[in-house]
Amino acid sequence: MSCRTLSSIRRLCVLSFGAAVATLSLAAAQAADSGASVRVRYDDLNLASDAGVRVLLRRLSGAAHRVCDQPGVRELNRLSVADACYHQALANAVVAVRSERLSALYVATHRDRTS
């Protein structure tokens, strides 16, 4: 691991643990008109660890589903819009966190959507 990477991780840890309440407002492009968003807390996670990053990705994924899912919808075009909304919201949230580890995990687990 390079000194630059360690410096980035240290800076991220200081930001994560130094904040009283770190939140991420996750809003999907489709839901933006309605103002739908979900706050995802991650101040309790160690983003320098693989386990912490995995937990955060699960939280972000769940939040994206809550914002974008359309329960009871069976129309293919609306399901497709909800799916695109979910993937865009999750990608935006991952970028907003600014964590190299989180980004790497996202790419590894969502290859079909990142290539």
C-alpha cells in the first residue's frame, strides 16, 4: 500500500470519526422530482476495514431500494425505470462517500453496471 493511499485512508478515518453525525443524503434521479431521499449513517463504521465497507455498501443498497422501488408494479417499463433508478442512486451514493475501498467493492460486485 502506498503512502498516498495510507494518507487517504487516514484522512477518511479522521473525517468519519470526527463528525458527530455523518450522513449521506441519497436521492435518485427518478425520485428527485418528489424529493425522495434516505439518510444513511456511517459514522459508526470503520471505512478503513473491509467489513466496514461491506456494511456501508449494504446500507446504501437498501436505501437505494427504498427510494426507487415501486411495490406492486408489474409493468415492464416501470420496473425497468425502477431498476435504473436503483443502480444510478447506488452509484451516486458510492461516489459521494469518496472512499477508494467502497468504490473498489462496488465495481467488483456490480461489474455488469460499471463497464
